[in-house]
Amino acid sequence: MATPMTADQWRAALRAEGVKFTEFEGWTTRGRDAATGKAFGPVHGVLNHHTAGSNSLKAVTTGGAPNLPAPLCHTFLPKSGVAVLVSCHRANHAGLAAKNVIDALTAETKLPRQDKTSTVDGNDLLYGVETENLGNGTDVYTRDQYDAWVRWNAAICRHHAWGAGSVAGHLETSVEGKIDPKGPVEGYGSRGKFVFSMGQLRADVAERLKHPASWSPTTSTPPAPKPPTTEERLTSLEKRVTALEKK
């Protein structure tokens, strides 16, 4: 567990990790602390979501819903991969979380199946990112979006000296049947299209944390095979001729 990052610490951590970002007006003071009488923190980990919608910036910053006032995350991540800082205080994103999962997240041990008999308010304890995606299993996370997603998680972990074991998905903490995040990913580094999973996201965050914050995954692809030389073509032709003669 740790003290939540200040606005300046957010900026420094994200810049160091190579996350491009903008700042939504009022993000340094926007939060649910005063309205709920609950302070944000200490923080125990990072929670990842998909928006289940499109053009969601207004909803997560100032819109919300009648029973769920904004802000709905700390960062909004659109398909461009340019993150939007929404709040550095308490946000309505996590809901009820299984205490056994939060305990495992804090200890960075394997996350267990949610025990629904004992819960905590995840909004008190977890940073949250809302990544733009319909969540229908076919809407694709762009390459730039996923790269920024990995970097965003790594930036927080690096700041707090956490490992990738402090990274979770809403589907892993929720006792309310949440399914996010899910969906196909366009690609990452030299990897082609793949299906999002929290295991893969944690693995990619863990790989980043092995390197300096300035590191970028290789995007090179295997070189195209060289055309055969004249000698190789003649050898191949001779082999075919010999094979025909034997028939």
C-alpha cells in the first residue's frame, strides 16, 4: 500500500514512461473525497477497465450517471493512445471488491477467485483507468492504445516500487459480475493481433519493469527471405532435371 500520487508525480511518472497525455480541466481537484467523506488511499494497486462505450470522455469526467457520479476513473485512454488525466483523487470506478483479492493484490500473490462474503470499497484503494472499447468482444484496442495502456500501468508500479502483481482487471476484483476488460488487440511491439487478457497485460507490464522507463519494445519484424542466388537456382534446377530423368 502507498500514498496516492500527487498531480506532479502523475506527470513525472507518465512522462518518464513515455505516455503521451493531456490534462482535463480541473483534474487536480476533481474527486469524490469531500462528497463521500472518504479519503482516497492508501492505494493498494491498479484496476483496469473498458468503457463499454465510445466517445466516453464526458461520461468519465463530468457526466457519470444518476447513481454513479463522476469522475469515473483517474485516467481515460482513447483509441489514439493519448491518455487524458481525469482525477488524482477518489473516483467511482471500482465498486465493491472482494477483500481476499485486494489482500492478494497488496501482497502481489496470485489472485484468487472472489470471495463475495467479505468486501471492501475499491474506490478507496485502487487507481483506475477506463480504456475506450465497446467491450463486445469484437471492438479492437489499437496498437497505440495498448502500448500506452502497458506504459500507464508500469508508470504507477514503477513510482510505487510495485511489481506487475499489483495490476488487476475489474473482472478479477468485482463481486458484481463485471467482465472488463476484454476484446481483441491490434498488436504490441513485434506481436500481431491477439486477444486481451489480464495475464498478458501483467506479463507486458512485468517486461517493461525489467527495463528503464525510457525503454520501448522492439517493433521489428523478421527480415524477408533473401531471393536465391544464381548458384542456388541452378542447383535447384539441376536437382529437378535429375529427378525427371530418373522417372
